[in-house]
Amino acid sequence: MNMLNKNILILVCVLSSVVGLILIYFAATKIEPTTVKIEEINSELVGRSVTIRGYISYKTNHPAGHIFLTVSYNKTKIAVPLFAGFVSQLSETDFPIEDLKKGANVMVTGLVGEYKGELQVVPRKTTDIKILT
């Protein structure tokens, strides 16, 4: 294979890679979270984006700035950790953090994760948590 053919092949490979990455990016931005009931969350959903609704049955503030919530619906519950960086971002918006209290109805979108064997929903953007009236 001569030098010109090798350069053309390399150019085609690079362009194909760039186009593929662009397509993956646009596909990822269009993925909508799945709305699920808290009791439907299981280990098969780890890594998936979901939206849940429920009420805050437990809240604790960590000295490092984290807020740990438990969101419940009927008799099922799931952990919703709000890490300090996320709480800081929330406080920079008009989100009423003081309204995140026991009994408040909320809608949370986030990634299903697992920590110490327990499932949780971790919001990523400030718009991922809403207080319902």
C-alpha cells in the first residue's frame, strides 16, 4: 500500500470516528428518563435515568454540606443523596432548599445507583428535583 492510500485510510477512519462521536452525543441528549414507581426500582435499573415521585420521609444534613433524603411512596422508600456540590448549585438558583423537609411531596430525576448494598436515585442537575404542591 502506498503512502497516499494510507493517508486516505487514516483520514476516513478519523472522520468516521468524529461523526460517530457526534451521533452518540446527540442521541444521549435526547434520552428521556423513565418514570417509575419507587417499588419498581431494582438492581437492573442501576445506571439508568429515572423519575420518581413521593414524599420526604427522612432528611438529615451532613456537616460537609450534603443533604440525605429518603423518598417514600406507600411503604416503599429509596435514598436520594444531594451532595454538597449539588446543594451549592441549588442554592445559586431560586430553589427553596428550606422546603425540602419531612412530608414534602417531591419529584426526583436521577441515576439509579447502589451504595453499600442499598439502591438510590442521584440527581445530576438542579432541575432534577422539584417540590410538588
